[in-house]
Amino acid sequence: MSTFERPLFLDSETRSKAKLDDLGGREYARHPSTEVVCVCFETPDGEEVDWSPMRPREVSADVMGRELRGYRLVCAHNSIGFDRHVWKRLGWPEPDEWVDTSELARVGGYAEASLDYLATLLLGRRKDLEGNKLTKSLSTLSNAKATKGEYKVELTLDVLERVIRYCRSDVRDLVGIYDEDLRDWQGLDLDGYEEVQRRMNDRGILLDVDLMRRLLVLDDVLCERALRAVRLDRIEVSAPQRFRRHLTAALGYDPGGADKDVLAGIMADSPTAEVKLLVEARQAVASIARGKLRAGLDMRSDDDRLRDNLRYYGAHTGRDSGQGMQLHNLTKGPPLELAESIEAAFNDEPHRCEVLHAANKKKGKAAEWHKLNAASLNTLVRACLKADEGYILLICDWAQIEGRKLSWAANEKEALKLYRRLDAGDKSADPYKVMAGTLWGIDPSEVDDKQRQLGKVAILGCGYQMGDVRFHAQAQLSPHNIDWSQYEITAKDVVKAWRKKHENTVAFWYEFQDAAVTVTEARGDREVRVGPFTWVKHDGLVFNLLPSGRVIVYRGMRTHVERGKWGKDRVSLSYEGRKGREYTYGGKLVENGVQASCGDLMREGVVEADRAGLQPMLTVHDELIGQALKARAKEAFEELRRIMCKVPEWCHGMPIAAEGFTSDRYKKG
């Protein structure tokens, strides 16, 4: 059991004409219409205290703030995303540390991090649904002509006292889940990353607001152009059933849906011009770029900075996920000459806008002007994030980090030698060309670009036990866009060749699953080491102990006996995941472990970059973005690259390389 100092617990209730989901907790708390209805506390010694600025004869916020000055630790559910901003709005003194039980729940591997779910699971009691409904109704606005934009529910004293009772019940649930389990997950941040990540979210990154607004205009132009091409209006394309009828007529068969995965599959299957235009129209109406631009504008602060971009432990593996503008899933567009393209975006007539595609020295292509399309718009969306005045962005990305980590974990000696040769400057050691050479039975130096692309997809796609049917489908999708008709080699050939070349990895999948099954079925505590990972069962809880010392928790892990396709029984596993009960297997568990371990490299890199004064602002997958004064751009970038190439003691012997560049604006290399 943890022995940490007991915090002050609190929950706050507000009402506002602003939408919390659109603005995020920080800007919602700052919004002029936002009012604090009440804050309820439980002190470390168990005393319950209620406070409301709307209650007659209540002490002022200043007086309440002075009474709170002595509390060093303050705990709330979603304190980082919401309650600390409400606290700041009230002008109360900042505590030494905020404890966020929603973050602790994610660290502890719970399927959900909501207070209602945790209170039901751990305490056996449900949320006060009536009080919750009433509290939400306080922010409901009238649509009637005479009272349009005004609150529908009057905040009488009776209503206020009912909301306070609801808030108090949430504090009791908060205290209960903390004492029952969540405090035991406190203090497991071994590398100091949690504190640095909070500073990153507070620091944010500067937005080019004028460019964002201009891109929204251009996005509308692209959408109208796509609709004219198919002679349909927005309703016909945006309404799923109506669009599906048009798509079925063009295809000659019913595709079974119209979601993005179905459309991606259709586009990967060499569609007719009519089908292609229909899909492009659908994608234009549901523009990803438009959603990201609007989210960025909604969440920007008064100083035009985008903050709170990262969600701590957003993934089950413990890696951060994106939130708000969601830069993690922005499609990569073509490289552009940004200065010229941005100037053209403002100066050209929207329907005639062109952008300058960057020169490709490797292919001997000069820079060329092309009409703006959805792909080049994505490049410009990234460019809306820029360095502060007098500074430059430092953009550094690990090279083939998952392939390297997997090879290290599975002890693939030949693959590790290859990476070391590549890092030493041997261009013939390109792992994608070497794989392609294996597929075609030729020397890597003879591999052309088309063959190398399939070699790359094999390296990226086969490492986690993917079968040939799924590999065939996945390879066709973005960003790989493999057209199998252009190859004499099949997906089955690729998977078979990759597995033959990486026999240690194949064995590692099965050893990993066997270890997970062994500890899951153990009646008591058990540990089984597999390579640099250790599967552990302790007090009935199954987790994977990573090389760094961090853990991935698999709550409710069970084994199942299934009949395999060859008629033999096989054991599979499942656990309580964020999508319900999730079934898993050796390759998937290896993927979890490898990606989590890559995330630990990022955590250490961010902490050291922060310590070196390189102002880390964002992480996007395996990419770290910081900034430094322009006068020391080269020196600062080399320092960041050195930090990212540093091999921690816990992954001794792993070859690590990083590459990148400096830029006034965010872009892909």
C-alpha cells in the first residue's frame, strides 16, 4: 500500500454557455460565461466542506483561497484536464502537486477511467444520475425567440443545494476509489515524465490563426469542387444511406457500408473514375483537415497557442495519445515549399489556388506548381503550427524504431548487425532494400523503388504475426498504397519470406504467449521472463513488466481453449480492454510490449530535452518537437539528436538512430 501524504479531495461544478467538449477544460474555465456553481471538499482528516459563490452569506473566493493555502496535494477526478483550471479561475493558490485519479485509473489498466465506472466497479455504487442530469441542464440554452441564448433552468437556492449534494456524492466516490485501489498506482512515474508532460501541455505551440482561417475557406472550395464533379449536393453525399445508394449504383454491387475503412478498401482496388470521384466527394464533405482546423481554433488560448495536445497514458500501453486538434492521425501530404505555398494560399483566388511542390533531388525533379488538393491541404494544416518569434522548431524522429526494438527484444542478430551498419553510414544496409532483395532473390543494390516499397511494407507489417490475408488488405491502404497487380509476388510469399528470415521473432511470439498463459493460469503469484520482458501475476493481477520497469496491466486476463483451423485445440487470451473484452495473442502482446518500450524511450528523451532547455512542445508517434533560439539552431538540434540517440541502460545493446531538421513551421521530413 502506498504511503503518500493524503491529499485534499475536491470536485467542482460549473455552468457555461460555452461547450466543454469543444474548448477543452482550460479555455472552458477561462470563458467569460463560465460560472463556478460549487466546489466540495474532503480534507485529509475526513472533514467535508462545501463552498458556493452563489450561496447567500458564503465566504468570498479570496477568503476560501487563504483557507486552502496549507494543502500541498490536491486530488480530483480529471484534475489536470478540468479542476485545476477552475481552481485557477477562482484565484486560489496553486498547490505543490495535483493528483488526477482519471490518470491513475489509466495507469492501472482499467477499461474505463470515468468516475461512474470506477465507483460501480470498486465500490458497488452508481453515480447520482438525477443530480448529474440536473447539473448538466444548468448549461442548457433556450431556443425560444424571446429567451434565445439564455439558460433554460433557473438556478434557485433549492436547485443549488441539490447540485451541491450531487457534487458531495462525487467527492465521496472520489475518496472511495482512491482508497480502494488508485492510490497504489500513485508515484509509479519512474522517470519524471508526468511532470514534464504537464509542462509541455501548459507551454503549448504557437498557431498561425490567419492561415488556419484561410485554409477553412480553401477546404470549402475543395468540397464544392468535389460535389460538382459528381453533380450531387451535400445532403446526398453526407447522408450515409443516400450516399451508399449512389455508391452501389456506381460499383454495380452493395459495398456493405460507407465508412472510412470501406471507402479505403474501394480506393485501393483500382476503382473506376466515377467511383473514385464519388469517394473523393464523400471524403471532402467529411474533411479531416476541416475538423482539425476548427478544433485548433476552438481550443486556442488568447495568446494564439494550442495547449493540452497530449493525453497522459492515452493508450493502454501507456503511450500518450493526441487530443483536441489530434495531430497524431493527420494524413501525410506531399512536401511543399511552405513560404511560397502559404503566400499563394492568401494571394490566389480560392478556386485557382496552387501550391509549390518541393524539388526531389533524388529523382531529379524540380519544384513544380500544382493545383491545391486535399493531400497538399494536409501539409498546410501542419504548417499552421509554428515556432515563436526569434525561435525555430527542432523536429527529430527515431529511425525504424519499432523494427529496431523488436529485433533487439527477439535477439535477431543479423537484423541488429544490419541496423548498426546503416548507422555507420553503409547505405547498402537499408533494411527495406535488404528485405526486398530477399523477396526477389537479388542483391539489395539492384532493388528499385517499387520493390523497396514492398520490402518496407513487409518490415513494418509482418513483425506482429499478421497473416497473409490481412497483410494483403493492409498493404493496399494508406500510407502504403500497394497495388498488388503491379507485383508478381503475392502477400503469402511476402509473409512466408519475412518469417523465414526472422525465425527468432516468430519463436518470440509463441514464447510471449506461452508466458502470458502460464502466469494467467497460475493459482498464486508467478513470474516468467521472456527476453527483456517479464510476465507477472501478483495478487490476481496480470501485467507485463517492461525493460524500463514500467508495466502494462491486463485486467481480467483469462485463457480460452479454441478449436484451430487445422482441428487442433489452441489457447487464446482476453482481457478487459477499452473496447470491452479484447481477445489477444502472442504477436499482439509483443506489439503492445514493443510499442510501450518505444514509448519509454520517448519519455526519457522528452525529460532530458526539457532538462537541456530545448522546450519540448509536442510528441507525434516517434517524433519529438521542441524549439530553440534561431541563433543556436544547429547546436540545439544536434543536442536533441544526441539525446534521442542515447541508449538507456535498460535497453543496452539496442542500435538507436534519429534524424530530423529545423523549420519555422511544423512539417514532415
